[in-house]
Amino acid sequence: MRIIARSTLHGFVASLAGKKDRSAVKAALDAWFAEASKARWRSTADVKRAYASASIVTSARIVFNIKGNAYRLVVSVDFEKGIVWIKWIGTHREYDRIVVREVEHVR
């Protein structure tokens, strides 16, 4: 899959400067990125096979648990084109305050 945009993940990790779990979050996001980049998902069923804890919100909107569900990563997927767009990343508490079907990444 082509991931758009890795810089969003880097920016999020940078925003955690000084926090004790920064390195663990970075490792978890790097692992997710590496796995998702190599994946060839054709449907949400493929995603669920690889990530049983992922939440399928719509046929194109998926939420991944990061670092033992302390963080959430919201993506939009175009299975035909093989593209994953990062829409949002934050803590589980912050996730509870967003509208997951509508949230969009803001630069």
C-alpha cells in the first residue's frame, strides 16, 4: 500500500518530545508503517486478517490501535488504487472526542 503521508506520523512523534512513551509510540508507528507499506489489502477483510483489533468504521475508514490501544490511528483506504491516507492520530482519550467518520488531517 502507498501511505500518504509518513510526515504526519513523524510530526506526531515529534509532538511527543519529552513524553516518556515517545520512543514506544515511534516504534509502534514505524512497525505499522512498515507492515502497511508491504501489504496488498484488497478489502477490509484483508485488513482484519492482519489487524484483528482494527475497527472498520466504513468500507474505506479504518481505525488502528497503536501502542496497546493507548493511541489511535484513523486512515482512509482506496483498495482499488492501493492507497492509505492518514486522517488523524492521537490518544485514545482524544479519539473519544472526534467524529471518526468525518475527521480530516489538517496541515
